[in-house]
Amino acid sequence: MPRIRNVTSPGLGNVKRPASNYYQKPASLSKANSPFRSRPVTNLGKKTAKLVDIIALLVLLFAFTYSLIVSKNPKVIVNTQQYHSLSQYKSAVESKLDSITNRNKLTFNQTGIIQDTKKQFPEIADMSVELPILGQKPIVRISVAPATFLLNSQGQTYIVDSQGIVTYKSSELPNIKTLPMLIDQSDLKPRQGSPLISSVSVNFINQLLTQCKYKHIDIQSLTLPSATQELDLKTKDKPYYTKFNMGGNALLQTGQFLAARSKFATQNQDPSTYLDVRVSGKIFYK
């Protein structure tokens, strides 16, 4: 309750009146005049808010649907165009993206696209297809195993890549011709897209070719004789050929070959028929 105090006023004597209370709400700030009072929501406001929600939902739905679409114009990246041009690889991928199942990310058949493309281009060693989360354009990366040598077998000449895969007949790609020739005398049965020799043998040949290239030795031919694991190398500047064992150490045998070749050149007396470096630490010649 408000406290009562005596107030002395001239001519009135002692008059008692209520003292002002600090916490008393001023009469001027009534509930009707409060700036914080709740305002009633009109029907127009409700309709506007609902319309905004619908528009936002439609925008989200459109964005989600748009992100699921796969473009028929992929970005294709290839490490070499030794066999085919970039446009040829891209055209092949585009034809596979034209399928209805591959036009959206939910039914996109990545495995099928890779398998079909590899079947069409046997030189492809690895391939990946990346789908962006929000974008539509796929990113296709193609890794091609380079052509390593030509194979002459059963009257046909084939191209063999660095993984030992028979890729094409040389007549199909006449521009690929400046490669060492591998002559088959072991009755191999080359098939396009299938391995010709083991990966160990391929690595051996690749190391031998690399060392010869480093020493600026031009190779005329490589021969697979009937003897198991044997490889015969013939250079353009010497009358003899050299026997290697593809199951052995490539660097060791290549070292023996280069050392013997240098020694014979110094003595100006080359073997008439062959040089044999298949046994470690020993060199035979005829």
C-alpha cells in the first residue's frame, strides 16, 4: 500500500496524501497503448505466409529434380590419343549416356558404361565416371595403356600394349607403325582384347626396351621362339641376335648384354650368330 505522510500547506494545515510509489505503473501506459501488445493475424497474412512456404517448397523440389538429371555432354579426360582422338572417346561415352536409365543419377549404370567402353576400346587400362552432387555433367577419366610393340603372328600383325593386351590389327590403325616388331614362333593365338603373354614377360620386355632406348640402341625385332620364356632380340646395327630369359632378372641380363656388346665393339669382332645372356654371370656366343 502507498505510504501516507503529512504535508503542511499554508492555510490548509496538515493534509495527508499518498506518497508516490517508484514501482507504480504510470497511468499513461495503459495496456491499450503498449507497443508490445499482440496484434491479430489477418487472413491476408496467413495466405501470404502459406504462399511463401509453397514457393520455397517448389524451389527445393525443382533444385532436387534438376540435380538428378545427367547431361549427355560429359567432360572426358584421356591421358593419350595414340590410338584414338579425344572426340572419338567422347562420342562413344555420349552414345551410352543417351539411354533413359543413364539420364538420371538414381538409375545411372556406371559399371555398364565402363564395361561397354572398354569392350569398344581394348586399349583402355582404367576408366572412371564421376557424377557431381549438384551439377549434371559427368566427368569421365580414361587411362590408355600405350602401344609397346607390334606382333607378327600367323600371317597377321597386331598391336600389343604395355600390359600385354592385343589391342588391334595394325591394319586398323596404320598410323601406329614405328614400334619394335615381336615375331611369334611359339604358336600363340592372339585375340583382340585378350592378354598375349604374362605380365612378368611384359615387364621384362618393357625394361629391356627402356634400357635400349636409353643407350640409343635401335631394335629391329623381338622374337618369341618355341623355347619357353625365351626372347630373342635383334638390333639394327649388329648381325647377331641376343637370347634372354623373360623369367629372369631383366636388369641383370640387360647389363650383361650391354657389357658384351661394348666389349665386342671394342675388339671389332662380333659374334656371327647369337649372344646368350640367360645365365647370370656367364655369357655365351657363337
